[in-house]
Amino acid sequence: AIISELDSDSSLALNKFAEYFGIAYQIHNDLMDVVGTEQVTGKKVQNDAALDKKTYPSFLGIDQGT
């Protein structure tokens, strides 16, 4: 926003997008740790639970559509 010299409204909109995108990324990352595989994620899974991390799935659960 600064480099592009965006106006105030555009800068606020970009910042809000970045905030929501960051949250969506974290939710995806947390979910992949629970339901993903090492082949898909490229890293060990179930790590957050082993470290007793507070994640979106640990607070909200996972709806498998059932």
C-alpha cells in the first residue's frame, strides 16, 4: 500500500484483505496438521496436538460433513 501510494480507502481494504487472508492461511495450516498426510504437507502431521498447541481445530473441532 505504501509503495503503491494507495489512497486511504484502498489501503484500509488491502489491510483488511491481508488480515483475513492470514487467518484463512492459519486455519488451513492447522487443519492440514490434523487431516493431512506427510506426503501432502511435506512435514510431519499431528505435531500441534503433540505440542499441545492451541489451534482452530482444537477450539472449534472439525466438521467432516457428517
